[in-house]
Amino acid sequence: MTAAPAATCHAGRVRLVLVGPPGSGKGTQGPVVAERLGVPYLSTGDLLRAQVAADTELGKRVAELIDAGELVPDDLMVAVVADALDPKGADGYVLDGFPRTLPQAEVIERPDSPLPGPDVAVHIDIPNRVVHERLAGRAHAEGRADDADPEVIDRRLEVYAEETEPLLDHYRDLGVLVTVDGDKEPEDVTAAILDAVAALPGAS
Ligand code: AMP
């Protein structure tokens, strides 16, 4: 199919967060969408895994949490993300995996936040059955311990439902939520996300 037009005319660079369960395609869509929009992409999962691999102080603190499917504490995450985005994310971003809790979302909405909140939150909607199929394939391809253990996958889905899903109502109330069907070909999901961005107020 032909690629959808990128929202290059958006007044100011777009700040976009991807919200979806593990395996919904955030890591596939994020870099492509960021490239099309000309903004930095940041995956907090990738960032944390790199810290674990490099055995840094941060990596040592988070390794067990990641392997168990638990979340890293909010204050630590906000500092890590603000630090990683230069200059301070004000000039646009695509974030994959952050915010993941209401407190994380609320911190970046404060006027004194080191990282400004999003213009648009894209919910990638996908059935749990597809999540399980995809994660089984990814465990094989990428060797991620948290994808290989069905109990850890269940725990991550539970954590998603408890901690992350409330973000959907929050962003809906703020009027910035867009839902796309994630159970489609990757190109179609990308097109749906870019269409949603192009439809934002201020895009032309
Ligand atoms: P992901 O690659 O996005 O599935 O993230 C892998 C793991 O990193 C998660 O299961 C959490 O342990 C941790 N993680 C990533 N992003 C966050 C976040 N925003 N808040 C807390 N923990 C996170």
C-alpha cells in the first residue's frame, strides 16, 4: 500500500505517547512514526534493557523488576526519561512505554515538569490472544526472558490492566486519546497513527 502522508505541517513538533499492552506493536510502530514525524523516539524498555546489559547502577536496580514483569518505580522512571530526551522533549517525541502509570502521566503534565506532556496518546488496541501469540514469537527471536515465561507474560498483562489501562480514561478526558486497531498489518497501523496525528488541531 502507499504510505500515508506524514504530518510535517504540524505547528511545532508533535509529542506522542504510545499506549498498549506488551506485544501490541509499540516497538515496531514507534521508530517508524518518529522518523516520519521527524522527532526523537524513546523506548523505556529498550533503555532499561541497555542499562541492564551494561550492568550500570540503574541496570542493577531494575533487572529483577523487569524479569518479574513488575514496573520500575515512578520517580526513577520520570528522571530516566527526562534525562534521556534532550533538549527536554519540548521539541517533540514519540515515547514507547512511558508513561505507564497515572502518576507518571500526571508528573509530566505539571507546569514544572522537566518533560512536557503529550499532544496525543495513541492507544494500540489488540486482543490478549494476539499478544500471547506475538510474545511467544518475539521470545524466540529476541531472547527476552520476560517474553519467554508465560507466568511473567500474564503478570505483565495484569500490570497493564491495573496500572496502565487507567491512562486511557485519563487521556480520553483530556481529549488527546486516539485508538487504532493493532491487529492489522504494520503498515496499516502506521498509516492509522499518522492519520490521527494529521487530524490534530494545528496540523494542516
Ligand atoms: P517494555 O519493553 O516496554 O515491555 O518494558 C519492559 C519492562 O521495563 C517493563 O515490564 C517494566 O519492568 C520496565 N518499564 C519500561 N517502561 C516502564 C515505565 N514507564 N515504568 C515502569 N517500568 C517500566
